[in-house]
Amino acid sequence: LFGQIEGGKFVINEGSKVSLLTPANKLAYSPDGSHVVIGEMSRRVRFVSAKGEEVGGGGLMHSARVDAVAFAPDGKLAVTGGLDGSVAVWQVGTKGDYRRLKSAHRGGVTGIAFAGDGTIFTAGGDNAIIAWTMDEAVSA
């Protein structure tokens, strides 16, 4: 295994490695410990299993590097934010973005989080923190 959650902490197994074509910029582990979402400098979003194997899902949506990533509490969705100010919602295991907010922030998305009720919170270079609902994200 690439890693697992032990005592509330993510522990990478010694000698484990996930190779990418471009540098990873941000990553987050799913709440159940089964997946990792990776935001790359190249704008690509990837999902890997806890075994370090690439799984379906992800792709290119952002037009600049990915600067923020987070999983929904149920682990079925992930959100990413880019330097271009866009936010994408991804279904784990499904290629392409599921929903998107093209102009969430001027100055880029610098932070992102999923609340327990499904609200997406984003922080940006425009000095704002905004709460979004899935209804505000358009289908891809």
C-alpha cells in the first residue's frame, strides 16, 4: 500500500512511490483512506488509490496550476481550485470534471474545503472566502 490512516494520521509506507509526468502541487487523502487526489503544476488532476495505482477520474479543466484540493466528507467527490480562479468538482473514478465554477475568484483559488452539508468553501487571491452550493456549479 502507498499509505494508510493510522491513529488519525496518514502514514506513507516506506519505499512507496507514485510517479507523475509533472510535479504535484497539492494533494489530499480521502476520508476513508482509499484515494488521493493530486493537483499538478501542469493543470492536471489525478486520482490514485491507496495502493498508489492510478484510478479513473481527473483530467484537465484548469488553465493554470492546481493550487487547492479537497475531498467531500463521503469521499465520492473532490474539488480543486486553480491559479486561474476556477473551481472544478470531480467524481472519483469518472473521467472529466463533473461541475465547475469558471470564475470563482480573481487572483486564483488559494484554499478549498467541503463542509459536511455539501457546501464548498473557497478562498482566493481576491481576499474573499465564498460559500458555494452544487446548484451554483454548472454541469460540465
